[in-house]
Amino acid sequence: MRTLNARQRRSKKRHLYLKQHGFCALCHTPHPASELILKHRVHRKAGGANTLANLRLICHPCNRHPAA
């Protein structure tokens, strides 16, 4: 399973930021791109891919919540 390099991460984050209109995927509050974290829906350990369909942007408070 390959990890994303910095350029791929930036590109996917930019694409998702535009797709989500700057909102956290979990709490739906607006944030600047610098405050959102790129996370997998299905974790890589569980077989999740690095595709846009399996990635989402969430804010720091949601990332600290166990359900994230």
C-alpha cells in the first residue's frame, strides 16, 4: 500500500477543499484549508485506498473525536 507524497497530498486536499466548499466533512462547519486534515474514510489498515472517493477533510476538533 503506497503512501501519498507531499505533492499528491496537496493536490488531493485542494480538490477536496473545493468539493466540500471549505466545510468539515463531519461537523459541517467552515474552515480555512490550513485547519482541515486529510483523512481516510476506510482506514488504510482496513484496505482503504488513497482515492478521492475514500478521502475527506475534517477539522482538528473532529479529528480528536473517537468517531472520526
